[in-house]
Amino acid sequence: MSEIIDAFTNIADGRFCTKLPPELRGKTIDEMRDGEVGYTTPWAMVVDVTGSLYILREYPVYDITGGTVSMKIERHSNYVVVDRDSIKKERFYPTKSKINWSETDKHIPVRLGKIEEG
């Protein structure tokens, strides 16, 4: 039998689940500071039918690369720079629709570039 070590919450239908402990909560692209550099997965970036690039703001971001976390990004106030060198082996395919600007709460415009070290 498992030992339950965290407090849990009664959810609507009477079942119980553990609340996320603060030390296990990660950071999202949306929570990055202006000028902050991090790494995420390539599929955080989407392409609409017009070829415009966007990044999904709720995707996780990490301080280091590892596994599939390989796309280097730098956050700016109203866009994200994606380091072109970090995605040179990736391929991206347009969706069948244009990004709906009424859903900009989900997407941040992308600019491709080179992110300098340091």
C-alpha cells in the first residue's frame, strides 16, 4: 500500500486528489521575464496557414537543454525570439487555419534570430 504524504483536496464528485506542491511547479513561457533566455520543446512553436510563426505561451520553459527540450528562446514583451540554430534539424508544418487573434491569449508572435551567449 502506498503512503500518502501530501495534503489532498476533495474535488467536485467526491474523489480526492493531491494539490501540486510548490517545489514541483514549473515555469511557462508566459512567465518568463523580458530578456530571459530558456529552452522548450520544438512543438511549442506553431505555424498558421499563412506561414506565420507563434509560440504557445503555456508551454513549459527550462534553464537547460535535455531530451526533447532543445529549442532556445528569448522572451521579449510582445514576442519571443527563437534561435534559428536550435531548430535547424526540425521541420514545421502549417495548420489548416489562420491563428485567430481573438485567441492571442494562447499565442505569442515569434521572430527567428540568433540568441547570443551571455
